Amino acid sequence: MPRRQRSREFEHYRKTLQCPNGHRHALTFIEGTGDLVENLGMRDRLMLENPLSRFEDRLASIELVGRLRQFNHDRSGGLSIQRFRFDSMFACDTCGDQWPVFVQRELKIIDYQKTGLSQTSIGLEKRRLDWTQSSADSTCTLEFKHEWMKRVEVGFESLTSREETRSAGMKGSYGLLAINAGIQQRITESLKLTHSVTSQTRKTSRQEVEYVFPAGKVTVIKTYWKQIWQEYECRVRLPDRDKIVSIPYRVAFDVTFDQEVEHI
Ligand SMILES: [Zn+2]
């Protein structure tokens, strides 16, 4: 596994013990929930609270670690770091900003494929046509139209069972809670781009149907509108860890209807 690259902001902190805006003594380390970063460089290991258990190469003396830790925490108000994770951040209470410790990988939709069609009910429309005064059957064409939004719905809730790992050595449960709201938002936005769905993609579907209305009757037409979805599954590389997950989603692409016609 390649070594994680430190962010520009964290590099600045390491050199100055200040936040990128120049504040010190009010910095907090936010561990995160991503995978642990194990193959740290020597200088990063020296920043940990308990680095000695990982010192295989014995390059740093206990004295050096002690001095560094004392300087870091006691005199300069530096970060208190137990362990690094891919998505660890640090925050400054003075300016309120947060920065990632490591350069974050771009979230990437690797590919996607169609998995089928589905339908959901979106409403019932009722029309009543009174032909009780008529003495002969009539043939008439009626237009039915429905306005709908082209949109994407992502099935984040079914992620757990679809976990995929990139290498055999990496395991772990990967439930809904592990993908935070910000990442979910970015995945949804990427899929919207992929399928050219903007927030204002309104569509109107029309269809004409011809009916014979019997004389002396009231005709009731019930129209059950249904949204047709194209179902997909995509593979996404998450930015905060070395994992690829399969995520089901669907794109609204048309509407249709069933009808019940009654002459009473
Ligand atoms: Zn600051």
C-alpha cells in the first residue's frame, strides 16, 4: 500500500504547530472513522501519544520522543494524537475551520450498469363524463398528461450486504453509518452529473386514448399513474479509504398509467 500523502495544511501544522490561519493553543485532533493508517513515516509516528509500540526500527530514542511530546503538547498546545485514520482531521477552535490530515482521494464513480426496470405509484386521477342526455354512443379522444421530475434516488440503506473490498487483506463491516452524510451527498451529486439530471429537470408526459361512451350513461375513468425507473448499480471508490462499494440507485425516466373505465 502506498504511503498516505499529508495535506498541505497538516504539513504547515507540523512545521509551525499552528493552524493554516496562524492560530495555536486551540487545536483539536478529530480521529474520524476511516481505516487506520499504519505505515506512517517516522516523523508522523513521533507525533503519536504512544508511538513506541510501533517502533520496529528503533531510530528514535525514548529521550527524543519524550522531548518532542513535551514540546508538542505542553509548551506549544499541539495536537494530541492517538492514531491516524485516512479521514482524520484537525480543527482550530479560534477560527473554527477544519482540515484533513491526509490528502483526500477523489470520490470516483468507476462504472455503472443497468439492472432492470421498476415502477412506483404516483397518483390516481379520476374523470367523470356525463352522457346521460345523449341518445347515441359517441367516440371521443381524451388527453392524459402528468408532470414529473427526472431525478436520482440512491439506495444507501442497502450498502451493507453489497460490500466489496479492494484487496483481500482489508476486511470490516461497512454499514450505512460508515458513509457520512457529506459523502452520500457527493455520491448523489456525481450520479446526477453522470445521468445529466439537474434539480430543475421537469418533464411532461402526454398520451391520448380513444373511448366509446355509451349513450345514457356516466363514464368514470380512473387513471393510476406510475413512475417508471431505470434501476442501476454503480461501483464507487470512496475518498476516505481504500474501498470500492457497489451502490444500487435508480433514475426516473418516464411515467405510464393503467386505467379502469366504468359505465354507470
Ligand atoms: Zn485557526
